[in-house]
Amino acid sequence: MSQELILADWNARESITEAMIPLIGRLYRERNVEISVYGRVVVKRSVIDIIKAHRFVRQLESEELSVVDTFPVLEVVSELDVYNAHIDIGKLAMKFRREAAGRDLKQFLADELADLMGQQDGRQPTDVVLYGFGRIGRILARQMVDRAGIGHSLRLRAIVVRKGKAENDLEKRASLLRRDSVHGSFRGTIQVDEENQCIIANGVSIQVIFADKPEDVDYTAYGINNALVIDNTGMFRDAEGMARHLQAKGAARALLTAPGKNMKNIVMGVNHLDIADDDTILSAASCTTNAIVPVLKALQDKFGVENGHVETVHSYTNDQNLIDNYHKGSRRGRAAALNMVLTETGAAKAVAKALPELEGKLTGNAIRVPTPNVSMAILNLNLKAGTTRDELNDYLREIALHSDLQKQVDYSNSPEAVSTDFVGSRAAGVVDALATIVDGNRCVLYVWYDNEYGYSCQVIRMAQHICKCTLPAYPKKSK
């Protein structure tokens, strides 16, 4: 193809994508319909973002997919009377290509989305409070603001922090939300309302509450009721400590963004059905536990796991020292940005809390490395059933595409992928297929994970499940 034809083809795809954006926006704002392409959400995304989401499909399918294929699907979806759903136009376009069986596109989509027709409801958004505003807290805020729509979504109402020593405390909090050295600039606008002690992000007014103790806060004074409090401070690690949140007026439930004692530790996609309506204190486990447990569950379901070792290569975190200094933990006092630091991880033992059948079967260690974000888990496992590298990779690819774990497990077969390529990944973990090693019953898997953003996505999924506002996904998984 000549250079002129290549450029003309690109311009045509840009033009089609520009026509898609208002349809995607209206579906989200007016009907609470979230559009994605093979799991990549394209709501509030640029032309280039949407084209790249289509281009990614070639890594997962044997066929190419472009906006030429998905735009007609999106047009018909926008004409249908559908509400309150996550609709993957990429998978629908591919399914139509393979399974139309003589039906035209409109009839095919009407059949696929029949359950959604006219399904409006009057449920109200759930108030959410972020207790703490560190790395995870700010990413959670970004995600909730980015997805603030209509209907029964999560509604970020407030953040609770200790009063800082600077006079411009509020502006400093807003600045940290506005700019991020790892995840880039905030998508949108941020204003500070000093008079009302609020940060306004893309029209979402977030009350800033200064408090030293969770039980001292009266959320009802700010019009916040029956709130889900997400504690991302790391200060309280057991049920007794977390229960202090429930003493605050207006708080109904508390969610911990760390492994918790004497409470259910939940990994979305694996044991989230263990959550009962009367559970008021829950843990979202750790970033590493969320990265490895979905992959381990997939392996356990098909091959069985005899035993194994988990080694995590983890980016440094705030609990390490910037330069050599006293630290109560072993080795963590050494300069984080200059050293690989061998340390312990509870992730291997924590697996049993979400996947009891693997209790006592895994050991684990961690190496903190001089990178600010994105980590890797190396799973060295002995399986009960032998397999081959191709069979194992094909199975994990299918898990990433079409299983109940598709939001948790992603798949990469790029020969050039490195850690920064996974910044912003929404998956709990991404299997690096080209690094997979298999020798009969023994396998070694390499799983990348954005220990900040990917984990925060899992927390949001858990919050949605707790508040009963998870959008049903279409097309439905084939039986």
C-alpha cells in the first residue's frame, strides 16, 4: 500500500472515531452504559486512545479489529433501549463476525442485549469517603471522578486527612491530585474552594475534612449518609481498629486497602461472593495478593496446584527510606532508590484467605527494586497435571478474554514489554506469555501488575460489588 493510501486509511479511521465519541458519551451520561473494547474502557477517552484500544486486540485474537467494525455496533447499541450495563463493542463485533448465523446486525444485537431492554431503575448513588489521601487514595479519587456518571454509581463525597502544617494545605492536596509523577496529569480540571473547604474535580465537589480520629467525624454534617469509608492510610489493620470508622455519624461500612486481621480478605473475581449483606468491615487484601490469586485460581481450576514459591519483584513504597536511615524493619532502612532490598511478603500465606485449597502450599519472598511503580510476581509452581507451554498460554489467554476472571487477568505477548508499559493497567495482573516456562508438571509464570492503579481498580470493583452497583457485562460469557 502506498504512503498516500496508508495516510488516507488512517484519516478515515480518525474520522470514524471522532463520530464514536459523542455516542459513547451520551450512552454513559444518559443511560449509565459503559462502552469498552476487549475490556479497555473507552468512555472519556481520546481518538488515539480508542484507536489504540482496537489495535491491542491483535495481541489477543487471530484477527484484526478496527473502528470500521465497531462503529456500526455502537450506532445500533445507541438506538436500542438499553440501560445500566457494561457493553464491549469489540467482543460484540467479533462475535457477530463469527456467529451472526444469517441475522443482520440489528437483530443480532437485539438478541444479545435483550436482557437490558428498558431496564431502568431508581437506585441512588452511594456516598463514598476516602479516609487518607496518599498514593492509593488519590488514584481512587481519580477513578471515581473519571467515572462519575448517572444512576447507581459510587459518588465520592469527601476525603479525611490530618491537618498539615502548611497554610495552603488544601491547595497542596489539590496539587497532588492534579499532578502525578507516575500516572501523569489529571484528566480534566481541578479547583479549590477555600471557603467551603472543597476540591472541585471535573464538577465533582469533594469535601476535605480534617480529623485525627475516625470516630470524631460527623459525616452527616456535610450531608453524607450511609457512606462507604475506604481507609487507605494503613493505620488500622484489624477489625477492632477498622470498627472505629463505624462510630462516625453517617458511616455504614468500612473497607481496608491492605491485608486485614479478623475480617474477610476479598480478591475480586475469586471470593467476592463470600461478602454478605451484613458485612460492615472488609479488606481488599494486598496488591500482590490481588495480582497472583486470580492466576492461581485459574491454574487450580484446570491443572491443580501441588505446591510452589512466589517471588515478587516490587517497586519501592513509602514505608522505605529515601536515603539510609533508621527503620524498624530489616533492610528497609537502606536507600530505596539505590538498592534492591530483600524483604518479606505475606502474599503467599494470604493466598489461603481467598483460595483456601492452597493453604500451606506456597512460600514467598519479595525484592524491593529502584522503580516507583509496577511490580512483577514470579510463580514457580508444581502442577498436579502436566501441560505444555502453548496449552498453558492458550488457556490463560482464554481466561483473560472470556472467563469470569477477565477483569482480573490480562495477557501480553509483546517481545518488547517492560515495566513502564504496564503503568495504568486496569487488570490485577498481566501474564507475560513469552516468559512462560513449562516442563511437564512444573511451570514458571511471570505476572506484571501496576501495584497502584491495577490494585485501585480492584478496590473500586469491590466497592461497586458491596454497594450493588456493578454493571452487568455484555456480551455474556459463552457457556
